[in-house]
Amino acid sequence: MTSFISQTDSVMKSIKANRNKIYNSLRRCNDPEAESQLKSQRDECTAKLTALRKEFKAAERILEDNPKIREEISKKQQMKPLQQVIIKSEVKKREHERCR
């Protein structure tokens, strides 16, 4: 669940950055056709952000409402670095055995 939240957050940030670029282009635009295209792009970004925000809030509410899920997720997050260390050590062992 937290990976979904972090992924959704990063997607939202990229869409916001894109929408800000569109807003800046709109301020400088003098061509009516280009302006209408930019406005439609802006509206698409806004619609995507609305849907993502809704999903994001729902995921956060699930985590807040269920402490058992939160505990399991925090345990998994704590174990993740340990698993990475174990995997790295196993890879080193394999590489060492290949070199022999």
C-alpha cells in the first residue's frame, strides 16, 4: 500500500509539473488555436490529478483506519534494507565462487 502511495505521489508531482509548464505557456500564448490546445491539455492534466488525488486519499484512509495493516507495512519496510543486504552478500558470494 505504501508503494502505491509513493508511486501515486510521484506521478502526481510529474503531472503537476507538466500542468505548470502548460500554465506558463498559456500566459505567453497569443495564437487562439494553440491556446485552445493548451487549455485542453491543462484540462486533461487536471482530470488525471483529480482521479489520482481521490485514489491517494482512499489509500491513506485505509492505512489510517487499519492499524494492523500499518504495523505489517512498517515491519516490511524495516525488513527491506536487511533483505537487500542479504541479497548483495549472496551476489558477492556467487561472484567470488565464479572467480575461483
